[in-house]
Amino acid sequence: MTYLRFMELLQDRLEELISADPESARHWLNGSFEYSPDLFTIATYNPPRDWPMQIMMSDQVTIRLNDIDWERDTILTLDRNELPNLAEIVEQLAVS
């Protein structure tokens, strides 16, 4: 899987999760204030429709994606059942 394809899949997943339950998404993003003020700011000052793109452009996502060796000859595939939920995504971003 390429970097760009992974970004597309992650953004699609965020759009799906946030649009399915914006209030739950707001809860998870607002709860990240201590560890990830950027996510808190995204949820506080922007409408839910903008959250996926803003999360994708956040420093936390950039840092996490830069940790992956995209040049390695490993094939990365994700099954739909393996995609993380919003709580898991926020948790991973908060630890960066």
C-alpha cells in the first residue's frame, strides 16, 4: 500500500466514523485535550464535516505516518474489519 492510498483510506474511515455519530466523535476529540490539544481545537472550532480533513492535516497524523517506512518492500493490506474505530485512532494520535 502506498502512502497516498493509506491516507485516502484513513480519511475515508474518519469521514465514515464522524458522519455516523458526530456527537460521539466530538466526545472523543474533546476528551483528547490533555494529550492532543490539536484534536480538541479541531472539534471545538470547526463543524464535523471539516474534521476528517483537519485531522489528516494535523501534526499528529504527519508524525505517525512519517514513522512508517513506506520504501520497505513490505506489502501492507488492510481488511475492512481491521480498520480502527475513532477511539483507537484518537488514542494512537494522542501518544505521539
